[in-house]
Amino acid sequence: MLSSRSFDAVICDLTMPDIGGTDIYAALVRQGRGERMILLTGGAFTDSGRAFLARFDGPVLGKPFRIRDVAQALSELQAS
């Protein structure tokens, strides 16, 4: 889906049942669109999750978040 559609931003959770935010981010980076991701997280509970968050350079929204936080993150992406 990422390769077949145009989008302004991808808002993605770090931890999901079938595919993680790290996998989505890797796919975006391969396509040259890694800077379009906003990451959501309730916490990084694994060493790999914490390491990913430490090197992720985009907006990260901690749960719970407010809609104004999403608007601010989207504004940051648009400005970059």
C-alpha cells in the first residue's frame, strides 16, 4: 500500500500485532520517504524498541495524546 499510493504523512504505532512501526519505517526509508512518518507509542518495552526510538528523527507522540499534538506533528512534517 505504501508504494502504490501518494500520501502526506504516515501515522504509525511503534508496536502492532502483525507489523511494527520499525518495519513500516524501514519500508518508507527504502522508498526515500522516511521523513514522512509520525510515530505513536505507549512506551518502548523492548531493547530494540528503545534503540529505534533513540535514533528515530521524526515526531513521536506518546499515548495518550491530544488532537492538537497530531496537528503540531503534521505541521512539523510540512515545514521540513
